[in-house]
Amino acid sequence: MHEQTEDRLIATVPKNTRQQIRLRLTTFNGRDLVDVRTYYRDGEEWLPGKGLAFGRELACQVFDALRQVLDELPEELRGEPAEKPKRRRRTKAEMAADRAAE
């Protein structure tokens, strides 16, 4: 049986009118993960689509690789910088849980 114990949304980036990319920190089967997944709109509901998850320890390596890809894009493909993704405010319960875990 799979056990998911923590799930915290960090950012949501609009992809188009029917899709968005969500970045989450989660714990699954005792492993801390970074989850990057597309969500698609089905009527009023957002449903998970394709994505990838990797251990948090790889997050810096993945981020550095993405930065390298962006640095190597030809100037004409770079376009304007996107807006900074909107961060969801943490609830008081989430903050209290973090303090209790320390």
C-alpha cells in the first residue's frame, strides 16, 4: 500500500487556458519528493496529468540543468521573462505543523 503523508503546493504556473503546471513538495512512501505535474481543466475541476517526481536532494541539480538550458537558448527564442509564479499562502495549520515537527 502507498502512503502519502505530506503534500504542499509551492507554485502554480499557467500553461494555457486549459492547463497549468503545479510544483509541490510531497512525501510518498517515506521519501521526500519534488513533484512537477501538469493539471488540465475538466469542466470546473482541475485533474492531474503527466508529470515527474524526484527526490528533493536532486532539486538543485535539476534547477541548475534547467538554467543551463535557458542560457543556451538562442536570443530569438528567449522572449520576455514570464511573470513570477504565484505562491500559495500557507495556512496557520501548516505553519503550526512545521513548528511542531522541528
